[in-house]
Amino acid sequence: MQQSQLHKKIQDLLAENREKDGIIEKLRVTVQSQHQHWELQQASWEKDRASILFFQGRNSGLEQDNYQLRVQAQEHDEEKRKLIEEDRRHTAILSGELEARDSELEQRTAECASMENRYNSAMREIKAQAGEVARLTNIISQLSADVESKDTQLKSTTQELAIQMNEVKRLNNKN
């Protein structure tokens, strides 16, 4: 009866391990998919960041040009100020978008770390359960060896008893 209970417990642990393996695989695929998505997102953000730097450089250049043009001709001042303001607005918009995307990247990175922690935790639990299964398997092997040994002893004792019974019968028949 103890052997069947151990066998049942091993079966339960193996089923639980298979279930956790499925969960871990789903988490691994999700993490991998998120990681690919984040890499694409990061490339997009880098492109946006380059645009911001371009417009910031352009702003700086336009401010210097504006000073020179103001000295050379007053009629171009208004047009230049409009260009500078447009560039500043565009830079501010892109800066805001970049900050929002950076925040999203940080959030997704934290989510990825959380998923990785859950994956690592599940792997530790599976390893612990695998150790328990190995221990129970060793116990079952030991019990099986004990049963085999007892069975051999019983057969031997039964044969000796049969020989003695035959001897008793033979002696009874002589008397």
C-alpha cells in the first residue's frame, strides 16, 4: 500500500511538473515576443531621438543665422523667428513623445524582469520537485529490492518447508 501511495505521489508530481513546464514555456515565449517588440520599439525611439537632436542642432544654427540676418536685413526677422518657434514646438513635441516612450520602455522592462523572476521561481520549484521525485524513486527502488529479497527468502523458506513436510510424511508412512 505504501508503494502505491508513493507511486501516486510521483505521478501527481510528474503531472504538476508537466503543467509547470507548459506555463514556463508560455512565459518564455511571451518574454521572447516582448523582447523582440521592445527592440523594435527601441529602434523607433532611437530614430526619434536622432530627429530631436537634428532639430535641436537646427534650432541652434537658426538662432545664429537669425542674429546675422538681423544685422544684414531687418525685413527677414519675422520669418526667421517663425522658423525658430516652429522648430522649438516640434522639438518640444518630440521631446514629450520621447519621454513618454522612455517611460513605457522602463515599464515594459520592469514587466520583463517580473516575468523573468516568475520564470526563475518556477524553474527553482521544478528543480526542487525533480529532487523530490528522484528521492521518491530511490525509495521505491529500495522498497522493490526489499520486496524482491523477501520474496526470494519466502520461496527458499517455502521450499525448505516443503522438503521438511515431505520428510515428515515419509516418516509417518514408515510408522
